[in-house]
Amino acid sequence: MLFSFELSTKNRNALVDITSTVKHFVEKSGVVSGVCIVYVPHTTAGVTINENADPSVKFDIENTLSKIVPPDLNYSHAEGNSDSHVKSTLVSPSISLIIDNGKLLLGTWQGIYFCEFDGPRRRKVYVKIMKD
Ligand code: ZN
């Protein structure tokens, strides 16, 4: 089954917790055992799994990525968003999750984040759910 949803980001860089939406689609699918792929069809965004208990982790990820990939290097791409493209590749545009007993096999502290690297924008997220 294929689901999708849209979200709006408010800043140039942002990690948006989409865990509850993805869990909702897993429940709706009725799949008890299988795989869930979360995919973003964008070249300046990504998706990742990390801690969603302490909000400072999200801040540290955004901040560290911006230090590793600064916006003002001598990039060739004339659009002015090369740092956004590089971050998208570093983070990846998709993740795979395991569905077991009708639920995502996420660790206690894990959440799913949509990663904005060139906002604010309207973005799309696909969620593909497959049975064993
Ligand atoms: Zn570009």
C-alpha cells in the first residue's frame, strides 16, 4: 500500500517529527508483519531516525550538519543551495522500518524525522507498506 502526505516547513533547516503520521498509516494498512519505507521525493530534504525525547538532540543534529556542510563554501551549483543538496545526500531521502505485531519496530527513544534543508517549503512524504 502506498500512502502520502504533505507538510510545510517554516525555516531553512528543520527536523519535523513525523512518527505519529507514519504509525497511523501502518495501523491503517492492517499489515501485521512487513516493511515500511518512508521516502521523500526532494533533492534538498531527507528523512532520518533519531531520538525524539530530548529536543536538544534535534537542535544538535541541525547545528552539526550546518557546521559540516556550511552554506558559504565555494560551490559550483549556481542556485545557492548546494549545502542543502549535500545535506540531503548525507542524510538520505529514505529509510526502511520493520513492522512486527502490527507496529513499527522503533526503539524507546527513536522517532522519524523529515529533514528540511532548503525551507520554508511545502513538501511531500511517501510511505510504502509491504506485507511479508
Ligand atoms: Zn539546487
